[in-house]
Amino acid sequence: MKEKIRKFIIDNFMYGKGKLKDDISLFDSGIMDSLGFIKLLAFIEKTFRVSIDMSEVAIDNFDTVDEIVKTVSKKKRPGK
Amino acid sequence: MELKRTAARFAKAKLSEDIITRDKICEFSRKGWLECAKFGLQSMVVPEEGGGGGLGPVDTVSVLEGIGLGCMDNGLLCALSAHIWGCVLPILRFGTEQQKKRYLSPLMDGALIGANAMTELEAGSDVYSLKTAAKKKKGHFLISGRKVFITNAPVADIFVVYVRTGNRKGMAGISCFLIEKGAKGFFVGKNIDKMGLRTSTMSEIVLDGCRVSDENLIGRYNSGAVVFNESISWERMGVAALQLGAIERLCNICAGYAKTREVFGRPIAGFKIVSDRIRDMELCLKKGRALVHRAAKARQCGRPAFIESAKAKLYVSESYLRCSRQALQIHGAYGYMTEYGLEREMRDAMASTIHSGTSEVLQEMIRKTRKVVR
């Protein structure tokens, strides 16, 4: 899961170049903007077959690769 | 279809009174506002168990299309859009139970008017470069800054205000607050005179150490951008539906006029140049309707429809401006006269390509997200 997410971010927001640390803030570093965020949510829903309710979204939960993985894993857990 | 017809009948009968005079003197219609509340416009997206109409996105755009078709007071519709999408929706989707209990009922029955304050002098199209900031204290926030071009501000009772919380850049460090008119340190400017949509009010607001309780936060701390994205996405679809109705109204007016107006001994509808103009307007209507309903269906399936809504708004607002110009031209000198209402329609249509995301911003957004399937 982590690899897929990291690849998506590098391909879509970093022109397919560079390294991405798992704990770097995607928003503060300027890698992801509001449109990128929408794009990321669409990717997550489609790739990992989870449904994201916007009213439950906290930006901090999508701020780093680690946080994204944690958030998606929670969503995928049965009963979540 | 029935929803649209009913809405159009209501709007035609109740919402266009004295529009020429009120447009001249920039007068907002409180009477029209209350009629809309009685009809259920302010509450249509609120679930039935919450006292609203419980309409889904597809039915909502049908109602709005009908309202746009019947109502000539585009300023009133602009005020309604700011109220529903900018204030009611954020409370409904992101508000606490306490906020819903306190504000939704009076916002639905017309007693309160809502406004939405995002834009700043240096944060218009670049919405997330906000300077207005909140300092977190124990149990409350102190907010300072200035918001401009705020629709409804002179008549609003409750404001949804987006401010920077913390030192983070861009969309990550923004929070959303509910602030009531009359709060200490909260000031509303005078109504601004403008080219079109003159029956809706607009002014700046100034926050000077405005004290706001923690309980006034809408959505999560530092996640106001999520609230804004959801609100603006609905708003774009909603205003596009209203403008579709306006385009249909213009088509009907022009088709009727072209059949009865004669030059060189025959109706102008018989001249190719005129019938081509009307056909162009009808084509805009059909294409626009397909885009608006596509966005509504995407929402109905549970998707935010961010890009679909942007596409619908971009196409319909540009088409509305184009069709208002065509309508004026078909009417010749009569169209240029205030009495016929077509010059007002053109002034109003110009605004539609600027508010809720300028056409340029929407084009750029669509270009950047071409592969988005959401």
C-alpha cells in the first residue's frame, strides 16, 4: 500500500522525479495543493476500494505518506 | 420535470416584483427571501428528519433550474446561493449537533440570513493564501483580518468565516468558524455598488481581535479547506443549475419575440441570422444541462463531483453570458432599453463568470486534473 501511495504522489505531484520521505509534510513542502488533495482522495477510493466521507476528513491524516497509510488501513479494517 | 415546473411557476409568480426599480436602487428583497423560505428553498438540501425537504442532488438541480427559469431577480438567487451553499451546507455537513440545533431551523425558515467569508484582498482566486488569522487561547480564539466582496454581508446574521490557524502554509493551516453579527470586534462595511446582481448585497467585513469560542469551529481544526472544497463544489453545481434556467428563459423570450416582431414584412424568425442565434442559445442550454446533470448524478452516487461541478459552472456561466448577448442583439434597440430587462440580464451574466471561481481559475483547475475520475 505504501509503495503505491508513494508512487502516485511522485508520479502526479513531483513530475515522476525525486525521493519522498515517508514523514515529510506534503502540504507544508508544497508537494500537494487543494487539487492534488482531491486527486489523492480519488486515487485512494479507487485503488483501495474504500469510501471517504468528506465530513470525516482531517487534513492532518493525509499530510504524510505514513499518515495516509495509517488512515487508509483504518478504513480498510472490517467494521470501519 | 414536475419539480422544475412547480419551482418555475412559484418563482414567476413571487420573485420578480419591481425588479427594474430594485435593480436601480440596489434593494435586496426581504419579501422574496421569505417567500423562498416558505417554498422551502433554504431548506431543500436538509434531510426531512432535520426539518428540510430532503432533496438529493438530482432533484435539487431540477428545482434550481425551475427557479432560474421563473425568477428574473438574479441578485436574490445569488443571495440564496451564498446562504445555502456557503452557510447552511457547511453547518449541515460539518457542524456539531449543538450548531445544527441552534442555527439550522432559523436559517431554513428565513429568519436568519447566512454569508460565507473566504475572499481577501490578496486571496481571491488564490483562495488558500489567507492572511486573516486566529490566535488560539484557552477555550477561545482571537481573530483579526479583513474579508472582501462578501455576498449578503450587509444583511447577514451569521457568517461562516475561513481563517488561518497556525503557521502552516496553503490549505493545511485553515479553520472555519461561525461568527454571529454583533460579535465583539466584528464589523460589517457598507453595501458596495456594482455592475450586476445589484439586488444582492455585498460588503467587506473586518475582524479586529474578534473573540470566538472553540464551540464555533466548523469541521476539524486546521481542516477548514475540506469544508470550503465541499461548499464551493455544491455552490458551483447549484449556480450552474440556476443559470441554466435563466438561459431557458432567454431562449423562450427570444423565440416568442422572433415570431411576432416583423421587419421587411415578415417575422424576424424567418431570417437565418436570427434563427441561427436562437439555435445557438438552445444548443448551449442542452449542453449545459447535460453537464449540470452529470455533476448532480455523480454527487447522487456519493462522489464529491469537484471537477464535474467546475466544468458545469464554467460552461454554463460562459454560455449564460453568450446567450444574454444574443438575446439583446435579437431584440435590437429594444434589448438595449432598461425596460426590457435584457441589459440587466447581461450585466448579471457577466458576474456569473467571476463569482464562485472565475472562468480562468476553473479552466486551469480542469486542465490540471484531467485524469481525475472522482
